Amino acid sequence: AAGTKRKGFPVYEDLERTLARVAPPGEPDPIARHVCAALSAWAYSDPATVAMILSRLGLERCRVRCVELANDAMIIRAVAYLVQSLDGRVALLAYRGTEPFELSSWAVDADVNNPAILTPGNVRADPPTGADAGREPRRGEAPALVHAGFYRNQRATWFEVVAALTRALDGKSILEDAEEAALGAPAGPSRPLEALFVTGHSLGAAMATIAAYKLAADPDYARPPAALAQVVRQVYLFAPPMVGNREFKALWNRATLGGAGPLDARVFAHTFARDVVPHVPPQGTTTYVHVGKHFASKELQKDRGPGSSAWVPADAPTPCTVYDMARALEPLVFGQITWRELLGSKLLGKLVGDVEELLSRLLHPPLSFADHIPTNYMLCSQPPSVNSELGDDF
């Protein structure tokens, strides 16, 4: 049965049916959250690895398509993964986050200019004309602004993603004909897309946020042939930075998925321990805010293995300062690197520990880059009763 711990794979029996039956609003589904956390973590890998991991989890012989666009001069480093179950009724859209050793990927995060998001109801998308041209927006007319790097990168792959998902709605493969033939499926998908999950970690979570909003806000996605708003089941964000200002959140709160209810009821954002990324962009002239329902990790044990922490409802993280971002390196320097082992001296190891304790007493506990790694989010999302996608929890 699904959720029974045992050796070998799949982790979940009949995962396709389980995901297709997930109830959309309200609370996160533990299996859907685990699968999305694993996919958002393994989205930093290649398509063959993503296919292997999803097959191990239970979507055997799934179709995996990578949509990628890079242009260093334009500060674009966008990678989106589409996963389609064998019979076609379930799909997952995952965006890759910031690649640790890719400079242009970091540049995307650093581009904190504030363009107006092009969406119905946004003032700057339809500026005043005639006698009103050039006037300042009146009260209530401030435009919805978003992070330039996140927005540009989400737009870079969007229409190819939509085209593939639209084919899935029609009961067709997300793959090209040659790729579908190589998969060995007898006749492609047997059913149209019924349940779409959107996810991402870090930068990927930011792009997933914008993608989810566009599916809800654009009327073209509420009607055939691209009625994708009707099949959005849930959105799982892991370590999401803030995407837009208060006006963007106001538009977000009004967004609905056709007749399926408000978008916000299906969006679940997660922050592990003192991860610094959900607190950025830092405070500046434009104040960013979070969207969705938020969860924080609660430590149950110290080992950070499966079942050592759990997700609990929490308030949304607030913007930090640039100083807080600098201090976020402290846990990485003093904690994540095991100085006590490397120094080879109990005296020096104790000295490092004393410095760390002194800083924590003099200042509030620092935010942490060390808590940001996707492994933390995947392990916290893995139910203690199930095996991992690595198959080695025995």
C-alpha cells in the first residue's frame, strides 16, 4: 500500500492514481508534498536522472521533458522540467533553482529591479493615456511589481511549457514524436491531463509562483484549448524568496482557477529552520511580501534524517536586511563545516564553539545559508513511514 516502508522500489504503489485523487484545497497532501520536494531537489540534475527518480517514487515509465534557455548577457538561466505519468492524467511542472556553481544563475537572483508584471488588472500594463498621460497613479492604482530576474527567467520558457501541457490536456504526449517512440509506450497517453502539480526550490520556487499566478490570472488558461487553470491541483514551494510587492499580492489574492476556487488555497510554501532565502529580497525601497499558506520545520530530533523534523503551519517570513544576509554565513562557517573534526585539536574546537555561542548571545540567532540546501526540504517532507528515493533507509 502507498506509504508502507519496505526495501526496493517503487516508494509508492500506484502513485499515479494517488496523485490524481489528491484533494486540491485546504491542507497539503503528504505524498504529493514528498514527491514535489524530491522533484524540486532533483531538478538540479539531468533529464535521465529526473526520470529515474520519479520512476523510483512510483511514476514508472513517466515522460520527462526539459525546457531550457540560457543567455548570460541577458541574465537568463531558466530550466523547467515537465513530468507526465504513463497514462497521461498526472503532470508535474518543476523549475530548477539557483545552481551553486553557475555565476549567471546567481546574477538572476541579484537582479532586483522591479518591472510591472504583465497581467490583466495591473496598472502599468495599461498606462494612462491622453490628458492623463504621465500623471502619477492615484491611490489604489499602484502597479504590481515583481522581481526582474525571477520574472524574466519564468517568461523565457513559458510558451514551450504551455504548448506541451496543452497537448497533455488533449491526451497527447509532452514529448516530441521521436522521443515518445523511444519511450516504448504502446500508443502514447491513454487519458487527458487531469491533475497538474507545480513546484520548485529557491529560484525555482519563485518561478513556480509566477507560473501558478499566470495560470490563474490569464483568462486564456480558463477556457479551451489551453484550459490549464482547470487542472491545477496544488503548488508546492520550497525555500521560496518573495516575488512581488503588496500590490502583486492583492492581485494574487483575487486570482481564481476558473470555477475551481481561489489560487491561494492551493499554494503551500515551506521554510526549513532559519533558511535565509525565504527572507529575501532584503528590505529596500520596494517591500516584497510572501503569498500562499506557509509552513515551517519543527525539529523533532537532531540528526536531520527522515522523520527528524516535520512541517507545521507558520507565519510568512518577513524581509531581512543586508546585514542579516551577511550574518547568514555564520552557521555555514561555524556549524555546517565540522571544524572540531578538521582542526584536530579539542582546544581549538572548543574555541570555535565558544565564538559561535558568544555571537548567538550577543546577537539574535542568525539566518542561515546552510539550511537552504534542497536535501533539508526533501528529508523534512519524507514521511517517516516510507522509504527514500535512494532506497537505503534500512
